[in-house]
Amino acid sequence: MTGRAALQARPGGQPDEVGAAEVLVVEAYRPVRIELLPSARVNEALDRLGRNDVRYRFVLDMSDLS
């Protein structure tokens, strides 16, 4: 887990509830890694998807089309 986070529990909480809270904290603080490509590189993006050559989430930036 990166960054700073704190997990607090109240007395009397069930162990499964505490475990679920821990999972929520980890999911909330996990950094999302993306690879951003401009729309002009759409063919490259499709080729790389076909070769399974995408390391993180692949995002195609369409803002330059407006």
C-alpha cells in the first residue's frame, strides 16, 4: 500500500467485518496505473492489444478529436 492510510476498528466488531474493511482500504488506496496514448496512435494501440503488449490499463485520449 502506498501513501498514508489509517484503519480503525471499534471493540466488538466481527473479524469478518474487520477483514472486509481492510480490503476496502487497500482497494481505495491502490494507485491506478495507466498507459495513455493520443487518438492519433489508435492503430498502434490496437496492434499492441492484439499482441497482448499492454502492461497497465490502456487509455486512448480522445480529447484531441473535438
